[in-house]
Amino acid sequence: MRNRQLKPLLVLCLLCLGLLLTGIVVAQNDETYGAYPSAPTQVPTPIPTTTSMPVTTPTTVTAYPTQPTTVTTTPVMQQTATAGTIITNPVTTSNPSTITAVYYTQAPPVVQQNALLTYDIQTAPPANVYYSGSYMPWTSFYQVFPANSPALWIASSVGWSWYATCPVGGWMQELMYVPVTGTMKVYDLYPDGTTKYYSYGFATPGYKYRWFRVDTPGRYLTMLTIADIPSNYIIVDAA
């Protein structure tokens, strides 16, 4: 009877002992894995390493010049302006194998076209004048020129010439010397074979000029008479 009373107590003791052992095992397992810390552990911030980058010296770049060192310009013959002349710079070209007229691309005023104009030889003498088969400086020419017959020239790159070339459409000056007072007549022979005749009435002695335009390609011939005395003729080749 007493053994029956102790049997439940023994079972209870065994149950408590089993719970105790279970708790010990669980505690050991917890120690194995470790508990989560109550506060986060401060992780040290890694100090960045300083890497020295090579310093590149910028290359000096030379700026592109705004204009070339040597400026090549087309030679321009400056002509002294007198009353009744065009105040523009003529276009002047030259060629070793030929003589080029001093020509203008701008037309002269209408009142100067087909008109006989006075040339002021004192203020604008030519550099050279073709006379007796050669070009002579003006200072030598006026000393030997007899001035007893009419003469005709073209304003060119080398001075006053009997021959020159000129681009089609160019306006050039034909220079004249009038020895006596008389009726002046000018004859122009065009490339197509036609001849144009101009009468300028009475002309007084001295140097004169007129504007002439080459309007078609080919060869032009011009001569004049003063009081029926003929001059030399001049030739212009237009292209």
C-alpha cells in the first residue's frame, strides 16, 4: 500500500529530473551559438588609402593665327585723283610675257563715258612711256618728245604702252597727246571687223584721255586724228 503511494511521487521526480536535464542541454546549445549582443558592436571604419595620381602638365597649345605672317596682296596702282576722275583703286595685274592694262571693273560716271577728258600730267605723270621702240622714264621722255604730232597710249602696268591685254568687261584709260587745236576723231576697230567712229569736236593742245571698255573677246585697234594728222595706233587683246 505504501509502495503505491510512493510510485506517483517517483514519477514526478523523474519528470522534474528530465526537465532539468533538458534545460541544461538547451543552455549548452545557446552558449554554443552565442547570444545576440544587447548593443551593436561598433565596426571600425576602414581608413581609405591615399593614392597619389600623377600630375599631368598641360601641353601649351599655340593658338591659330588670325592672319598669316606674310600677307600677299595684289599690287594696286594708286592713281592721283583729279577733277572728273573715278576715285577707286584700279585692278592691276602683270604677266612676264605680256603687258596688262590698268583696268577698272566699275564703270565710270555716265558723263565721262564717250567724252574727251583733260589729263593733269603735272600731278600724275606716268612712270614710263613707250616711245621710239622702247619704254622711257617720264623724266627722259618729255625732254626728247617733239610734241608736234598726236600720240596715243594705253595706261598699263608698265606705264603708257602701245599694247596691252585686258579682261572682257574691263574699263581702261586711253591717253592722248594733242599737239594743235583742231577737230579730233577717234576710230575703233572691233574684233568682229566693224569700225566705230567718234568725233570729239575741237580739242585744245595738251594731254587728254578717254574711257574705253572691251566688251567682247578679241583684238581691238584704236587710232585718232587731230586736224587730219594721224596718230600711231594701239592694240588691246581682250580675253
